[in-house]
Amino acid sequence: MTYGLKVFQTLFDFVTSQIQERIETRQNTLEGKIVKVVGALYHGDPIAFKAIWETLQDELEGTIDSKRPHVMQTPDFDDVTKSRIGYKIREVLNGEKKTLRMEGEKILGLT
């Protein structure tokens, strides 16, 4: 609509910066970190939740609470629980929980 006007470049730069800011804001949320980790781990096969949990620990610079192994303490998101991660995966990525056997071991998988 403004193409060819003197203000075009100014408006274009503003809109571009707003889009970039929105993307960065979303990527820096817990949901954004989960999507990044699951995207990196997904290769068409179900993903073991243990792999997601361990990779998230690295990504979030978290430490597992010694008295509560289902809780990860992170500098940016405080306490993050396994159930919270599972809920976010189901909510954001429409993941389905399945119990699978991999290498003779029963695991909770994400498909």
C-alpha cells in the first residue's frame, strides 16, 4: 500500500524489526525451548521422554533437584517439572504419550 512512497523504507524496517522481536520473544519462552529440543531430536521415530528431559536440562542450563528427581531448577524458568514439560508437549506440539519398548526397556515415548 505504501510502496513507492517516501515512508515505505521506514515502515518496512519497523515492521521487519517487530516481526524479529516477536520471533525472539517466542523462542525464549519455555515452549520455544521445548519446540527447539523436540525439533532437534525428532527424526520420524518416537522420542523417549528421557532424551527430551536430558536435552532440555542442557538447553535450559538446569540442575535436577536431588530430593525431587522430577524437578529441574533453571535460572530463567525456576522449577520445571516433568509433568509441566509433558503438558506443554501435548498442548503445543499435539504430542501423544505412548509406552514403548526400546532395546528391551519399557519407556515413555512421544509420537
